[in-house]
Amino acid sequence: MPHAAHDSPDASPVSPVPSAPSAPPAPAAPFGLPDGTVVAALAARAALAFAPSAPPPGAAPAAGLLSPCIGVCRLDALRHHCEGCLRTLDEIRAWARSDDTARRAIWAAVAGRAGIALPEPDGAAPAAGASVASPAVP
């Protein structure tokens, strides 16, 4: 009984079919869930920004509402937002020329992306069970 070609000692070894190169990983969606350290830093910064009292000892008097910047100034892979403060490039650019009302709106957007609640305007902690928006994904 004749043997199949791959069983024949004269047959050349079958080379494997080259696999297609793997596709690069899909880029992360803007405002994916931020890392816990970033969230904690943003929550602490929000508490400072919305504190009803004078600036802490040794701090310069604030010229308006404090920025969400936590000093981790790095753009995401899509160049959509800062991975530290979660502000979009447009929000970062607008901050310096914004009044406190516009800055509060930026803070509200950042808080929603980070999944944190902002302190109440009177300095009280957010109400128990306060609804916090989940990070937005455009």
C-alpha cells in the first residue's frame, strides 16, 4: 500500500504556513478608567480647590479656582487628554482665560471622568449616595 507524500522519506518536510502578522492592539478609548493613584490625587486636589477656607499655610493666595493639574502632565496615546488631570487639550488651553464658572464646569467634567464627586460649594462633603458620572467615552 503506497504511503502518503508526507510519510515518504523522499518528500521534503512541509513548512508551516506563515501566519499573518498580528494586528497592533487597538488604542485605548479616551477616558478609559483612570488609575487609582490618579483618582486619589484628583480627589485631594478637588478638596483643596473647593475648600471654603484660606489657602493652606505656606501656599500662595489663589488667583481663582485651583487647576486640576496634579503634576503628571502626559498626553494619552491618542493625544486626546492628559493622563494626570484628565482634561482635554481644549480644557487645558482654556483654563488660563476661564472665569471660575467655566473652571467649575471643567472640574465637573474631570470629576465625571475620574468617577469622583466634587465637594459641595459650602465645603461640605458630597451627600451620601451622591451620583457620580462614570468616565465618558466618546
